[in-house]
Amino acid sequence: MLAHEAAIRLAVFAGVLAIMLLWEMLAPARTATAATRIRRANNLALVALDTLLLRLLFPVLAVGLALEREGQGLIPLLGLPAWLAMAVAVVLFDLAIYWQHRLFHAVPLFWRLHRVHHADPDFDVTTALRFHPGEIILSMTLKLALVWLLGPPAEAVMIFEVLLNASAMFNHGNVRLPAGAEAMLRRLIVTPDLHRVHHSERAGEMHRNFGFCLSLWDRWFDTLTAQPQAGHVAMRIGLPGPAPTARDLWLDRLLLMPWRSAPTPAQKLGRGLDRQD
């Protein structure tokens, strides 16, 4: 499996992206408010640039480092069976992503980078790919540090990378699940309705619902808002202030966005804001 890591990750990425795009076309949850083709094309250009920069800047990525650290780190010290070590590693990585996400909302410099993601005026599968290169580089640095510390099985790191990518595209989808299925699934995983709240322009909703895969972290750490105050159809997606122009959606503007004036994030790591649940 590890020998075909790149091919597997690319196949899952392309497959999930195609499924979500088709689902959004056939049954969208919301009507697009911005220039969809321009926005999507530049979101995809941004993820292509991010991928290229990671390959150029990091001689080894997460799975490669896990192979180098095999048998070293905190997880090997526990002496767990292989299957349990893999499960523990995946869950710990998801917990780490939850806290990393909160950190990017709480630290002003990090928020300047992360607001590129939140500035998307619509919410669809390509929003899951819209991250500034600076955030991607910081995220990979933190991930490599976690791999070095934990020493997880390389297979677990690969599974998590695939799972994180697929779940992010799913929960950013402009789709609506049947009410019963949505209520059941959100008990375990982050659904599109649950994550859409996080992309509200309201601070009390934007700084909530930080989970990417498992939804239990938001419940455990009291950062869950079940529904947006305005409802899923009427809520305004993006950052407060004037809606971006079509020109603002282009790649060059996205890359320069962190260096324009940005409000200090109001979210505190100790708790969320303006609870609505």
C-alpha cells in the first residue's frame, strides 16, 4: 500500500472531488452568490500551487518521516497491537487538527493566513482546497513535528492523510443530507451542515465547529453550534464586510490577502463565542 501512496491519494482525491462536484450540480443546498467558474478555477489553482510548494520545500513529507521514525516515538513505547496503534494514531492526528484549527483562529498572524479560506463567498467542495501556501507550510511543519513525537505507523499516517482530504471535501460540500441521516452522522463525523456553520460571517458561528473529521471534539471542548442563527439557506457565507468582487477571487489576490488589513480574531482558545446551540 505504501509503495503506491501517491497514486492512492491522487485517485481518492480525484474520485471524491468528482463525486462531490456531481452531487452539488444535481442537488445543491444553496444557490451560488459569486462567479462560480472563476472562483472554483482559482481555488483549484491554489491547491495545485500548495502541492507544488510542499514537494519543493520539504525533502520528506509525513508518510516518509513516519517510515524513518519506525519504532521510535511515544506510540511504539505503548507496545500496542498493530491495529490498535494505527487507530490511536489516526484519532490523535484528528484531535491535533482540531486544536491546530483553533490555533489558526486565535493567533492574529495565523488568522491572516487562514482568513483566505474563510473569505470564500460561497461554500462548496473547492472551498476545502482553498488554503494559503503559508498556512499549508505551517500545517505541514506541525504535522511533521507530531509524526516525529508520536512515531505512528506509516500506514496510519497515510490513512489519516487520505481520510482528512476526503472528509474535508465531503463536509465542505454544497449538499444537503436527508434530515435523519444528517442527524445520525453528525453524532460521529462532521457533516456539511455542521461545518457550514463555521463558514458563517457571524463571529459567534465562524469561531465554532472546528472539527474536520470526528465531531466529538467540538462537543467535548464546548465549541459546537448545531445550527446557524439565520438558517442554512439565508446565512451569509464568508467574512464580514462587502462581498468580494470577481477580481478578488483570482489567485494573485488570494495570495496577497494576508498582507492586507485584517481584523484581529475574536475567538479565544478557552471557549467559543456567542453560543447558539
